[in-house]
Amino acid sequence: MILYHGSNCSFDKIELSQCRPSRDFGHGFYTTEIKEQALQMAQRTTRMSGNGTPVVLQFIIDDNIFLGNVLKIRRFAEPDWEWATFVMNNRDKNFTDISSPLCNTDNKFDIVTGPVANDDLRVTLTLFIDGRLTADALAEQLRYKELTQQISFHTQRAIDLLQKTGECYE
């Protein structure tokens, strides 16, 4: 499988300590199978940081790791109430129930895959978490959103399976 990561700088070694916390699936290294999505993230990261140059890094990983039980992998096939709760719990800096299977703030999952919770969904997710939107209403609203996918790596043993194979600049 070929994966892409958008950044404002090139690097050869992935350092989990350099990854931002409070992301959709927790603190980790985020990739996508969609090169254009990675390019958009590279441009956004460069714009927000105010330095660097947009670069898309390419990695390969053996598809078979998703079939075995060697790593703990959490998969979200579609955006539903469970995915929304997982995302909101990971983004919430005040969330404390880290033993919950609906969070990854403790990196209990080596890899998490699923939809990207883009800014377009922020209001919808907030309404759900605040209890102003039912799980059924959330699922109905999410059904019509066009979402992209992400694969995030949260532990060193998962990171070690990625092999960098190239990079391209905008």
C-alpha cells in the first residue's frame, strides 16, 4: 500500500515526539492513500506555520499488517456516532477517561483508520457531543458528507513498518 504525508519540511525519520497532540485519532503520524489530500495538507501546514515548503512524502507499508493480529488496529468504515465520539474525545484536551475504547489518548491502538473530521464537520460534531443532536440525527447528517480517509500511526512499532520511498515538492 502506498501512503502519503503532507508537511512543510522533508525528513527521513518519523519522530512521534514531533507529532501534534489532540488530533482526530490521537497523538500520531497521519497519512492518506490520496496524494492530492496530502498535498492540500502540506500547503495548509506551510501556510499555518509560516515557514518551510510544501512537500508530500511517500511511504509504503505491507497490506498484510491490516490482516493479522500483530498490531492493535481500530477501523472506522464510515462516520457514525462511535467515530464522532472517538474523534471528539481525542480532540478534547480535558478528556480524562483514557481507558475508554472510544479514545486513543493513551495510544492503545497502534494504527487507526477512518474518515477525516474536517472543519466542515466541527459544528455537527459539537452539537452531538453537547447533546443537542441525537446519534440518529448525527448519522443522518454525516451520511451526506463527502469525507476523505486517513491512516494514523500511534506507536513506534507501527511507525517502524513504514518505509519512505520518495517525496515531491509542490
